[in-house]
Amino acid sequence: MRFPSPLIDGRLVRRYKRFLADVTLADGTLVTAHCANPGAMLGLNAEGFRVLLSPSTNPARKLGFSWELVEAELPGGPQWVGINTARPNALVAEAFREGKLAPLAGYETLRPEVAYGKASRVDFLASGGGLPPCHVEVKNCHLMRQAGLAEFPDCKAARSARHMEELAGVVTAGGRSMLIVVIQMRADAFDVARDIDPAFDRALRAALAAGVEAYAYTCAVGPEGVAIDAPVPILTPGASAPPARTSG
């Protein structure tokens, strides 16, 4: 996914009220940008970090910029990290169209926002190709506390835990379901941040035991764009082995 227009360079002043960030642009102008990220953003919101903003083309929008990337000082060294949690679903859809998601090989369509379970909407429903429908839940990941290890969540994630229970219900009823974790940075492996949210850890383990598949993909992240890159192992017991990388 390439950004439609060049990103705007700046330095983070502060992130506050969850969805707002004050940024000093290269010319010294102070702007307030939309931060599409409800999480704690641990290690990503330090004052002075270099950030990149996407300009809005909607004149009716209150905020003229969205925070897209941060050059964070992570364990193992600095790197660009995508913080916009609205991006992963689009990244999965793009990778599916390009044939880069081996777990979904053979499916013909990926329909977004399909109602299921008690009161949920699954991110995607894969269908076609003579295969049984597959419910696909996508989670964004941008937490790294140990070099090379990406973790989710970075705060309490009760809604995500409920999603795991709903996915397990699909399998119990005879269907297929999977979790795809989109890691918007480089990493060597993925695991649950169980010290941050033990309830999500329990929900994921129960889902895996029920037969829910789980896969994690790193992303190539830079000022020009973000794209799903390569599968990495999930360290949580019971998780699926990383699929072979495919090309479209």
C-alpha cells in the first residue's frame, strides 16, 4: 500500500486524549493530527520522535493530518513503525489480491465486515474456490519490548478477547476461522503480551485449542508506504506454523 501523497515530516510533541497528537513540522509549525490508535502505544509516543503525517484531502475534516509512522527507538535499534490501526485490514485485502497470504490460497473473494456470532462483525469472510467459508479476524501489532519480538496487545483488549471466543464458536459449529496479526514493523516472532492482558491470552489459547488458526505477518514499512512482507512464528502454544511465503 503506497501512500497516495508524500508524507509530512515532523517531531512528536505529545500524544493525548488517545486520538490526538501535537506535532512540530519541519518549518516549525505546530499542528494537531488525528491518531487512529486506541492503544497505549508503549515505546512509540516519546517526545521528540520523528513522525510522518498524511495530509487530508477532505476540506470538511476538522484535523488536516493523520499520524501514520513513527521512527521509534526500539530494542534492537530504531525503525519505522506504522501506528495507524485503520491500515491493517486494507493491507490484508491487498495481500490477498496479490496472492501473498498462503493460509487463504484458493479463495476467490474476501468480503469485509460480515455479521456473525452474538453481536460481532468479522473483519473478512473468505469464500469461493470450492473451499469452506473462512472467518478472518485481523489484529494490528506495534509493541516491541524485546529485540525481534512483536507483542499484542499493548493495553487491555476485552473486545479482542471476545473476538477470539467468537472465532472459536465458528470452529465448534463446524466452520473455519483464523486470526491474522499484522505487525507494522520488522520482527522475528510474535507472542501475546500476557502480562498486559492475561484475559486475552486465555481467550487466544482457548481459541487455538478449539481449532482456530493463527498467523502473524511482518510489514515492510517506510515513508513511501506499508505492505505485508513475511510470515513469522507465533510463540503462543498451539498456534499454527508460519505458512510458506507465496507470490502473486
